[in-house]
Amino acid sequence: MRVRPVSPSALVAELADRIAGTPGDRWLRVAVDGAPPAQPDELADALVPALRARGRPALHVPAGYFLRPASVRLERGRADPDAFYEDWLDVGGLTREVLAPLGPDGTGRVLPSLWDPVTDRATRAGYVSLPPGGVLLLSGGLLLGAGLPLDRAVHLGLPPPALDRRTEPAQRWTLPAYRRYAGEVMPTLAADIVVRVDDPAHPAVVVDLTDQA
């Protein structure tokens, strides 16, 4: 595997250039996929103004606002990694309210959040319209291989030792889910762009996807 180190600001600029340069007069649905220590939400946030500066309207939707209610996602317990992998994300709601409206026959009318995982209640957010040519940035973990209708995917990769080291103690029960994800989905091969973020302050763009662990 060959990587090209970049600064965090240069990474944002490079990704914005590549995303904004994608042809088409409709919408572009881009996943920014990564475990929490890889900081996918922060990267998606940074890409919004960078894309707007390049003439592409952009909207960031964190997948964390499209979790199923606690009564469903915690049915097998509060720390079941298989339930976390299989049951937590509301794929149907996310597709219906966010991704399908930005598909070929969509309206551009998107619900930016559906469910607050802290209060375990509907957010009651209002719909927003993303103009044609706009970019939807969907951030979160375990997004690839779930059947979500996406046009592009950026995967923020962490080798197992780095993921283990940087995961907060309260979230270490999720580590088997990410190991399963790496083995079953192989996001480093499924994504269009892969970035190594062993250290968020020193990211590296993967330029050769062969011979990856």
C-alpha cells in the first residue's frame, strides 16, 4: 500500500476539488465513512464551506441522527456489537428522507435529522431543499455495504491497533463490529477514496489500494 501524506487543510481542499469536479447537473450523495476516532463528522463539516467556495451547494447530514429508537437498537442489550453492526442505523428512514430525494427522480427536499439518540425522540426538524448540483455529505461509521444509495464514498481508515488505542473506554464494546465491518465489507476496497487517519493531525491519502491489510 502506498500513501501520500497531506496536511488536514490540504486534505479538505483535495477532497473538495475531487468531489466538486464530479460532472453532473443533479445531486451527488457522498458518504464520509469512518469510526468515531477517525472524525468523519468533523471532516464532513469542513467540506461544506470548501464545496460552497467551489460553487457546489452542500449539506452535511450525520448518520447519528438516523438511528433507530432505543427500544429497537438496544433490544439485544446496550453493548451488543452485532446489534450495533446490524440494527442501529435506520437504513430505511435515511434512504427515504435523505438519499432517495437526491436520486435521479428526486425532489431535492431533505430531512437533515430524524431521531435524537440522546433524548430518544424525534428531532422534529424541518425539511430543507438542496439545489440541483448540490452535494450531500453523509457522515458516520459502518455506512458502506448497508444498501444505501450513494454516489461516492470516502473511507477514513484506521488500522486495528490505532482504532483500539483511540476508541474511548465507554465505546470499546463496539470494536468487534468494526472488525466485522473490515472483514465483511472491506471498506478500503469499497470506497472511491481512502484516507489513512492513524493520526488525525497527519492524514495520508491512499494512492495504491493493492496489498492492503
